[in-house]
Amino acid sequence: MLKLYNTLTRTKQEFKPLEGNKVGLYTCGPTVYDFAHIGNLKTYIFSDILKRALLASGFEVTHIMNITDVGHLTGDRDLGRDKIEQAAVESRKSAWEIASFYTDAFLKDLRELNILLPDKMPKATDHVKDMIKLIEKLEEKGFTYKTKDGVYFDTSKFPNYGKLANLDIEGLKEGARVEPNPEKKNPTDFALWKLSPPDKKRDMEWKSPWGVGFPGWHIECSAMSTKYLGQPFDIHTGGIDLIPVHHTNEIAQSESAFGLPLAAFWLHSEYVLINGGKMAKSEGGFITLDELVNKGYSPLAYRFFVIQGHYRSKLNFSIDAMESAQNSLNSLHANLAEFKTEGKTGCAELEKEFYEAINDDLDTPRALAAMWQTINSDFPPEEKLKSVFEYDKVFGLSLRDAWQELQKPIPEEVDELVTRREEMRKASDWYEADQLRVQIEEAGYLVKDTESGPIVKKKL
């Protein structure tokens, strides 16, 4: 029985699909104006673990993740410039080129982290007509008003506004943490459609019943999730930073338009911290996956780092922590390399402990402990291997691929280098032995010296 922590109710609840065995899962995707940082990527690893856990439980999952390639302003309260247009100006490229480049970079990160790609990844720019229709529906129902810069949603018309974030609306009206806009009826009102400046043509703009402009950030997720999953759907996921504004506004406009809940479950991933604060582009200090790779770490070592913590807990990132994660993954590979065949039955008692952990709101730290317990248990090696492969259906660490690589025979030329190095070591020619070790590593292998002789394995 899978239990998940629902942000909306602030309780763990047993998960049951709204329709039979089918699960509609929506993940808020990236705004493609820059590279994703590893804090962003934690959210997508969490969503992937959730998806894998659902699949392991026998559910059929339809997964949608949007690509925000227009409409996300530098201020979440509808002030500032469009992030993609701004990036285009700074790089002297078109907004379309910027969005395409960073979308490709994001997809590369997903593949390197072994994240299962969604069934659809709709782009905001391909669904502007759907957004206009949704805004028209809200207009017909009396939830909108127009200002000189666009069309806004009137949050006073939605009695439960802020229920997801448990917002103190009265406190917000007193001026705390909201950006001023004299034309807004309420400080929490948000843009559904922004009009283009009359004296400037944007790269991305469309005709609408209200004038030439572009959609607000929040309307895209409501339009696309409803189009591909219906309303209500089962699970909506994202980072914890999206709760107070983006997800709160999604709920308001979707429920107002259709009179139904947007999603049954809301799940959110906590921040990755660095230097005592959250990792964020707005703070000017963040790390990309490519930077970790360039420092010598495997992308899957970062995935391992993430699953060592619970998705609802903050993670403190440091190079020491990354080094530890890489070493743990290397140790896992070394253990698996000793298991030569896969069994047929697995370790049933320990698999039960693993799934009890995963079914308890995706408790990956406890599930990892069950995996190490399996590896160190007295069960036959082949049954240990079968269970670890079963666990990896959820962990997504590509352990079967790693094991298969480690089982391949060492090439003859590498074996010769190892033999020569051992001869140099016995002759105390440490310089030559070290040069041969470098050649072995350049060939893609690692050598470890033991009392019984050198152990050689493929680098992964």
C-alpha cells in the first residue's frame, strides 16, 4: 500500500488512482532560459523515483512535463522582464534560439541522470491557443479584469485562494512579500495575459482577444495538464518553491474555470542547500551537472547523493558529500562485480523491507539501507543480485548495465599492462609502475593492489 504526503492536506494518505489502475502524473518542468542547476535536478529525480515506484506497484502511468519557453517573468508577481526574452538580449540571440538550446541541455541532463522521459513534454509556445481558451472561460465566469498591461485573475473571487500554501492573505494585503502594482485589485492577483509594450516588438507574441501579447506563467500548466490528463488528475509534483505562487495560482484558475479540483495529490521536493542557503539562479551561485562531471563525478553519483536523503528533506551539498556519494556508488559496483549470475527467487524478506520503505512516502534512505543489508546478508550471491536489480527498478542507478560491463573480460592489452606493472612493483620501480597505472586508467580500467595480487575493473 503506497502512502504519499499530500501537501494539500498536510498528511500522509493512501494513494488510490481516480480511475482504475491508471495514474495521471504532471511535473512542473523547467523555464529554459539557462542551464538547470543540480538543485533543480533534485526535483526531477524525485519525480522519477515517484514514477518508478508507481510502475513497480503495477500502475499504468501517463506522465506529462511542461517546457516553459515563454511567459515566466523575472518577478513571480508579474513584474520584470520575461526571463527568456532577457536571456536572448544578453546573448544576442533570438528567444526561440535560447529556448531551443536550453531545452536540449535539459534533456541531456535527464538522460545522463537516467530519468525516464515523460510521455509528453508540451511546450508553452505550442499551446497558446489552449491558454487563450482557458482565459476566455475564466472571463465568461467573471474571474478576470483588464489593466493597461494585461488581463488579471481576481483572487478575491476564489474563496479558498492560498489553501495549498496556507497563505495569510490578510497579512499579504498589509504589504508583506508582495510586489506593488497600483492597478491590481488585490496584491495576490496574477496575470493571465500580458500585453506587449506598444513601442516594442517581442520575439514571442501572439494575437488575442485582449491585444497582442503573451501568456502569463501560471496559465500554461493549467491549460496543458487539463488537455493531456483531464481534470482532476491524480498527482501534481514540483519543487517546494512553487507552492506559494505558481501552484497556488494554478489551483485558483483551474478550479475556477472547471469547478473541480485540479489534482488529488500534490507532492513537493525540498531545496538543495549550498553555503548555508538554497541553491538558486537568482542568488548567483549554482552548480550544473556538467560542472560535476568535469570534476570527475558520475551523473549517477549525484542521483545516488539525492536518494540518500528523503525528498521532503533539505540536502546540504558539498564536494565532500559528493565524494562520499561517488565512493558509495563505486563500492556498490565493486560488490555487484563479485556476483557472477542472477538468481531466480531473490531475497523475499529483505525485498519486503525495501518496498515497505518505498511505500512509506518514498523513504529512499531506508530503502538504501535495505539494499546494503541485502548485499551484506547470508543469502546466496545470485539471489542478492536479483533483489538488487529489483530495487534498482525504483532507484534508477543503471546497476544492471554496470554489472554487465564489469563482467566483460579484461582486454588483452590491458591485462599485459597490469602484468608489466606488477613486475615493476616487485622490482621497486615505482615511477614506471605509476606510469603504467596511468595507461591502465586511460584505457578505462582501475587497478587496486591487494595482498593476493592486483584487482582490475572497468571504470564506470
